[in-house]
Amino acid sequence: MAFELPGTSVYTRGMLQLSTSLTNRPILSLRTSTQIGTVLGPIINPNNLQVEAFYCQSNFANGQHILLERDIRDIMAQGFVVNDQDALSEPGELVRLQDTLKINFQLLGKPVVTTTGSHVGKVIDYATDVPSMFIKKIYVSQSIFKSLSSSNLGIDRLQIVEITPRKIVINDLHGTMPARANALA
């Protein structure tokens, strides 16, 4: 498969991408114009909600590898574009990423509560600003009672007060408008 790399692809320019559009995607090499691996899932730093890297599977080596965000040249409709196979690293090689890897932060399924202690629901998706790789919105599935009267909530990162290993704390929801989680943010 041959492809070209424009300066910034139309696919990602100024767009938020839902988590599902950034997982299970091919990794394409500019040097060989072939698929060299597959992105499996993000590595998220809970301190700043940035996707710092991705777990991936290489087509040429066994075991789990990591693709650093800085090694991604572009994200196109066809997949993630990198220079070559050398962009995929083994986890032990990435000294600066070790603290984030040890945390093993998982955003999906994390309970969301307000500062007053009210249970809002669980994170079912999130939207990432591709150029910066910061998570800009989280989408929360509400409890059964609340979901009968409205759809899922879209919560901006500015509403997040604290992220702990067990939950996400947000400001109270006065005036928050529901958003559909399956729509692009």
C-alpha cells in the first residue's frame, strides 16, 4: 500500500477524535510504504490527561511494543504514519515513560463524581485533540434513572477537579448540557 504524507492531513487537522478512532489502527512506515504494526491502546498520563504513547504490536517482533506520541508523523484515515520500524520501542527502553507505565491508568470505565459527592456515572468514551494529544472531553454514561430523562454527558476537561486511581472528580453539573457519546466532539 503506497501513501503520501502531506504536512497535516485533512483527517486530523483541528479535530477531536474519539478513543475508538485511535485504537486498533495500522501503523504505516514511510520508508517501506507498508504496515509495520497495529496500535492497540493509549498510554494516558493521569496528571495532565495527555496520551503520551500507544501500546502496539509489531509485525516483525514478538511481544508488546510502544509507539511514542512524538514518533507519530501523522494520523490519517489509513492509520498512524511513522518513519520506520525503529519508532516501535520495547517498554524497558523508555526510561522517561516508566512512571506513567507503572500507573497503568485506564480512563474508560472510571467512575465520575461531583465535588459534593454525587455519583454521575462512568466514563464510556473520550475525545482527544490529535495535534496536542490532550484529552479534551470525557463522555459519561449516567445511571439508569438519569439516563431515562437525558442522554450521556459530555464533560470538558476544564470541569475536572481531580483524578484519583479510583475516580474522577468534577465540578457540580449546574447547567451542563447532555451530549451524545457516539458523535464527534
